[in-house]
Amino acid sequence: MLISLLSRFYAAMIAARQRKATEELKRHGILLPFELEQAGWKINERNEDSLPFAR
């Protein structure tokens, strides 16, 4: 019974954090695509090859 109570409490905490994260993404979601597009403009073949994790 205690494990069931703790697991329900943990699931409720996770759900609350997911709701909060979704709210934050909705609030700031308008800025995200343009910022990603700007970052993409800076990547080209020359600096892509200089990245440390490139093959």
C-alpha cells in the first residue's frame, strides 16, 4: 500500500512538471523557430567539419 501511494505521488509530480514545461513551451514557443533558423544560417560546410564530434 505504501509503495502504491508513493508511486501515485511520484506520477502526480511528473505530470505536474510536464504540465509546467508545456506551459513554458507555449509561452516561449513563438521565439523558438526563428532562433533555430538563425543558428542554422551560421552552419556551413567549413565550420561543420571543424566540430569536434564530426566524423
